[in-house]
Amino acid sequence: MSSQPLEREVATLIVQTLKLKVDPSTIQPEAALFGDGLGLDSIDALELSLAIAQTYGYQIKSSDPEIKAMFSSLRALARAIEKNRTK
Amino acid sequence: MANAPLIGLYGPDDALAWEADGPRSVGEFLSHVADLADALPDCPSVLNLFSSRYEFLVGFAAAIVRGQVTLLPQSRAPQTLRRIAAENGDCYALTDRDESIEGLASVTLPLRRSRPSRSVPVPQIPLHQLVAVAFTSGSTGQPTPNRKTWGALVSVALATGSRFGLKAGGRRTVVATVPHQHMFGLEASVMLPIQHGLAMHAGRPLFPEDVRTALEDVGGTTVLVTTPLHLRACVMAGVKLPSIEMIVSATSPLPRELAREAEERFHAPVNEIFGFAEAGSVASRRTVVTDEWQMLDGVCLAGEDPSWSVEAAYLSRPVRFPDRIAVTGQGRFRVLGRAEDEINIAGHRASLGDLTQKLLEVDGVQDGAFFLPETGHPLTRLTAVVVAPGKTREDIQRALRWSIDPAFLPRPLLLVPRLPRNETGKLPREALRRLMEEHSEQESPHGL
């Protein structure tokens, strides 16, 4: 599946925010971000949530019904941002 | 033999905790403790891994009533849990309903807890009873046990509350972003509320919106127990946090500018606690006012420059400060710097020596070292340089994830042909810094 423009944008945001040594274009849309994939943890989730709030005006919270799915992959995260963004 | 009650003074209708579906009264709590205490297996020690702060408290109290010691591992890495369980002989785990630890008997709390059928008196606990062992990473690679008596936990809770002028009642609730299995979390988010007749929020809010919702849900006035990391997130997100009476921060130094912003935004004093696992909380300061720490009542400084210790009636012997300090007056000190080997990432402490030892245990690793680059950024992660011909970064990261806490996973992990060791075999910081610079220049961004 080819990746969407917002997915590329979010991939860049992830890499810049968390200072990962990865080319954003190599992050697979369906691959895991946390645990075994990019190996992100809850500190990263917190950092990432701040960047997402600042860039897209979306305040992530743990009670979001899609919270688990949202952090499962780049594609899911981009989809959640698309749905909830205010800017 | 001197005793102290399990909980402080509560009114008959006061909430002791707020779970997702509502308040738990003191009566319900005491009956939950008694029911679980009856159901616990006969073992000297228990790993309490409940993720709800309230369930953790019920498990902790039930274990105390049964004379069992609660083990507090420094991380949830499977290897750590298994090692601690193995070294503590007969031991079982208290786990969430959907969780189990391989090789360990597991006890869960029933989903539907019964309404209290009997009136349970508040248990009286001997002050000298050993109730918890908090593990920290030792320099040898072995977890170091720090033994806590009931008297030590009660003394710290009472001294902290009196320092901050905490009063019972008035619908006050402690909301905490810190894990309760952590020494500071146990002291400030579990012992502090129950010894002062305050309620506790059972959750562990992570995102700023979670913190806001938790504060709103419990209503009344609140004490927010948190870390510089979470506090910074709340300030940056610009959330409105309702009715905070006080913010208490610990686990890593709070920048004064952040403390000032938090005080202005949330209209509450920000108090910082200084502590370490071996002694517990020992001092406090209001960060916007002073960088000097004031020892808690009942805790004394002993020794002379440069070697200072903490003394207290509840400590069996003086405990050395992990940091270099300058004593500035009666019971007051400034922190000059960390002991060389110790690091603190988001409140998780470890020694570089211990982490390096774990790295060297990874299959295929010939040489390697962890170090913390000096960037001045509060979220600086560890870097590891590794010599491991034929292995990929993913191989090594995967192995490390099994043996160390995620907070310490190296970012970046650099694979190098050899380490710049000097003639004595040591790794000079300067050489490591140069190696890192060269590496980031050469490296293509595709090199994950």
C-alpha cells in the first residue's frame, strides 16, 4: 500500500521530535512504532503527544477509544490525527 | 512493641480512593484488604505488579497484614522480575487479570469485589516490621535491595505531610503520574495520602489531557504528585488544570524556570522532594524560592566534606548521599552534582556500569559501553557504542529490551569496529564524544 502525504508528514514529525536516526521515508506505514518496531516507549508517547498537539491542535488522551490502535502504526496514528485535528 | 495504624484518620464517609467507577470508602478498603489477606498464599514475599494504584494498595496492605514483604523491582523487564523472584526464594506475584509472569504463581483480584459484609478494624502494624524491599541497579549488575520497615514509611509520610502543611479531610485527593512501584511513588502517592486521611486517584495519568480529566473526576482540591517530565508536558500543552492545592515533583531536578511557569499557570506552589531509594525522601524545597534543600524533620545530615550521610531513627545505619553536596546551614544543602556513574532518565535511576554489564552479556557483543551525552536537554537518552561483528543494531536492541528498562535503551546505538580505549583500558569521555561526532558525520540516515 502506498503511503499518504499525511503519513509522510507524521513520519517526519516522529523522527524530528524523538531525534531518531532513521530516514522518515523508511518507516513502514503498517509497522509497529512501539515495542519491537521503532522501540518507542511511554516517554516517547508523551513527547509525541506534545508535538501532535502543537502541530495539529489535537490533544491525545488515554481515554480515546482508539488509543491502543493509534500508537500501533504510522498509518493508524496519521488516521487518528486526520480525524481529530483542529489545524 | 510500638505499632502504627495502617491508615490515618478518616471520617466515616470519606473516600479513601477513586477508581474509574467511583469512590471507595474506608470501610470498603478495609474489607478488600481483609478478603485478599485471607486468600494470599503462604509465602514470605510478593511481587505486587497491580497497575491500579488502589489495587496495589490493597495488595500491599494485605501482604503487610499477613507479615509478607512486598518486592518493588526497578523495572518490569522480564529478566529483572525473574531474577528478583529467584533470589527471594518462595515468592508469588499479584498481577492484573490479563497478565502473568512466566514461572511465577499469580494471584489476581476478583473483578467484582463484594460489598463489605463485616466491619474490619484498622490493622495496627509493628513499626519494625519489614514491609517492602525496593530494588535499585547496583554497580555489579546485581539488583541491590533497600529494605523498608513500616516505621520508615510512616515516618517519611508524616514528615513530608507536615513539611507541606497537609491537613486531613476537606475532600483532598492525591493524583499521581508516577508509578506506585517506584520508591517515590510509594511514598508520595500511596503512603502520603493514607497516613493523612486523604483520598488517592487509582489511575496513572500520562498525557496532559489525562491529568486534567483525573483532576476533574475526583473534584475537591488535589495534590498533584509528578515529575519534571510530566509537569513540562502539562505546561507546554497549555491545559487548564482545576483546583490544584499543591504540586509535588521528584525523581530528577526540576528547572527553576519550569517551576515558575507551572506555579503561574496552575496557581499552586510547586514543591520538590529530594530522595533516593536507600533512604527514601529526605529533603524538600520550593524550587522558585531557593535552590537549597531543607532536610525533613527527623532526618539529619552526618559526616563532613566531601562525604555526607543521612541519619534517621528509622534507618538502621547512616546512608551515604548518592550526590556530591555542599552543606549550607543547619539541615540545609545544595546539590553539586551526581556521583559519576549514576544516571537518571525520566526518574529511572541506574548505573552506567550496570547497564554496560548487561550490554556485554548480549550474545555476539565483544566490547561496548553506555554513556550519557552532555546536551543540556532534559530528555537526553543514553548512547551506546558497541563492537559486535556480524550483528545488527536490531539484534542488540532486541536483546537489551529483554534485560533493561525501556527508558535506558540506547538511542542511538552505534556499531563501531573498536572502542577508543586508552592504555589503561579506560574510555575517556572526550574520546567517546569524538567517536560519536565522527560517527554521526559518516552515517547515512538510512543506517538503522
